[in-house]
Amino acid sequence: RRNNKMGRLTKLDIIRPTLINYRKEDDYFSYSKLSTFLKDKVKYYKKFVLKDNSIDDDDETKELQFGTMVDLFITNEEDFDNKFAILKELPSPQMRKFCNLVYKNMKNYKEFSEVLKQSYEDLKDWNGGKLKSGFKNFIENFDTDVPQEYFKNILDEKIITDEVSRSKAYNIAKKVKSIKQFAPKSESSEIYRKFQIVFKLGEDKFGAEIDEFEVCHEEKKIYLYDYKTSSFLDNFIFMGFLKFNYYLQSSLYKFGLIEWAKNNLPGYTVENMAFKVMDSNNYMEPLLFKTNDWHYESGFTGFFVGKKYYKGIIEIIEEIKESQKENIWRMSIENYKNKGIVNIPNFSKE
């Protein structure tokens, strides 16, 4: 077993996954939660502790939403209209933010007039303390057709997109179905898609939705896959797998699927995750990125790439629990324990 940065020895053979029944009210860890904590502890606190589900309109969110579209066209095209809304015209970025704030504040105020006032004040704070338009004029603009159509779809919990993006996602998914390296191992294989599973890692509950896995009865093997779209296909390992912490996902999903196989297909081997990666611009041919046993175990224990350290699942869970215990979200636990003091190391002269 590999030691992680903290010097602990992680023995995966004593951390057995245990399948448990899924219930919507359950609160559990996931790849998404762990990755969010790694990238932005404040965002984790707002989203998963305070339960603030307001939409973040940033580039990463847009790319993830585009990937979700492609996933749907591959795995469950009939569900597209339930999750997405195509709008011909969008409100201004400021008005879109206001709509999201209104949606969030509706859970906290009974009177809609109070919701609007609070949302306007929240928008001012987000915009640096001032807005060009006064409250009355801003609300009059909010009541026009374009913002109201956008807001209606937010209330319906739809993801907003446009026809150009939809068409591009559809064409990418169509291409994927003819790619040789994505084809099933056998004509008799069973294919499972969008498979929800909840399991335990030690005493901690995890949830996952697996894009796809193939049960090859001839080989008695289960092949695990996740779909990704990327604008940097040839550099996916550094700009996707490592940057967006997909290594956590590949370890967790295999871990959870192992128990499913024990209960449902005893004697079958779960293979390491492979990523079916498509060019988001639909220029380059899709590629299959395969992980191995080292990636699987290192996802739990942590690893180095050059001098950069990537934290493993077990260490991240420990830090989340420590942050919750101490209510510390604006600095790392390590810096908190060092009382906010960071000693700059010596650097090599060569």
C-alpha cells in the first residue's frame, strides 16, 4: 500500500463497501462534494452545509451542463425535455443572477415583495455594492417577457440552453454510437446506464450515478465507463482527469460497483473505470482514457505528479469532518492548526 502525504497507511482491504437502500432524504458524500471541497471550501459550505442551491453561472458550470446534454442524448434522450429548456433569448447576466437569487430567496421569505427586495440587495452585494438601475426600474424589467420566461424555467428546475448547443450535443452523441473503441465487448453484454447506487466506505455513506457499465457474461467482467466532453481532448489527463479531480470519481464508482457485483453477479470482476471523452467542438475523434489498479488505489491514498500533491478520498473526508467540527471554511485545516502562519520553504538554486 502507498503512504499518502500525511504518512498514514491506507489498507483498502479493510474498508469494505456496503450497499444500502437509497432514500432521497439521506445526506451522503459523493464525488461532486469531495471535488467541490478540494476546489473551493467556501462554495462547499454554502452549497452543502447551508443548502444554497443557487446556480453558478461560470465556465465550469456551462461545460458540465453541456456534458450533461451529451450524456442524455447517449443514455436517455427521452428525458431531455424534463431537464433542459431551450430559450431563443436570454436576459442579461445581471438579470440572470437576479432570477437565481429570487429563486433562492423564495425559500426564506413568505411575501414575494420581500423576496424581490432581498434579492435586489443581494444582487447589489454581488455587484460590489451598487447597481445602475434603481429597485423600481429593475423590477419592471424583471416583469418583461424574456426574464419571466427564464425565471419560469428556473422554477421548473430546468437547465437553460440554446438550440446551437443542443444541436452540437446531439451530433456528438450520434458520433459516439459508431466509435469502435466505445463498442461493447460482446453482443450478448448487458448495458446499464445512469445507474444510481449508494454504498458505505467505512462508516461514511456515499452516493453515485454511474453513466454506464457493461456486464460481459462471456468474460465474467464488468466494464465501468463515464462520459466526458472536453475542449482539450489531447490534454485531457492534465486538463480534465487531474484538474477536475476525476481520479476521485474513478476510484469511488468502482468501489461502489464492487458490492453491487457481489450481491448481483458473484464471481464477476469489476474492471477499472475508463472515460469515453468527446471533443466539445466535435472536431476531434473521441478517445477512450483507461485507468489501472494504481489509479484506483491512489484515488484513496493520494499521490504526487511532479511536486504537486493530489489528495486522496480518505484524507479529504477527514478534512471535511474537521472543517465541520471546527466550523472552519475559509482556510485549510493545516493552516488553521498553524494559527494562520505559513512558512515559505527554501527553494533550489538550480
